[in-house]
Amino acid sequence: MTIEEAIKTGHDLDVYIDSEMSDEESHSLDDLWQSIYDIVQLACGGIVEEDPQEVSNAITWLKEAQPLTKVYQDLDIPFTI
């Protein structure tokens, strides 16, 4: 997966709409990754309600896109559905 593919796939996630969308101005994969990570964390913590399949898709995306990030390569992804 390229950075461009990761960004497109991240934007296509249903949870993206409920995220901060902090990449809108920066167009940064790291900002997009952080936004998706945050909404997944909120969903897994029961703070926001999201479709479990969509959260699962987002977790998969986080794991696949993580090696392409600059800041988040070593961050633990502890989420489960």
C-alpha cells in the first residue's frame, strides 16, 4: 500500500465521517491516522456508538497504514471488537 492508497482508503472508512478529519487541511497520513485511531478508541471505549464491522475495518486499516506513518509506527493498537 502506498501513502496515497492509505489516504484514499482511510477517507473511505465509514468511521472517518465521525472522526476529527484533522487531515483535511494538512493532507497528512499521520493526521488521518491519528483521527481514525481516536474515533476507534472512543468506539471501543463505548463513548461513541459505531457499527462493530466498521470499527473492525478501521482497526485493520490502522494496522496496515501504520508502517507508512512517520510518528505512529511504534504506537500500540490495543483495540478489539
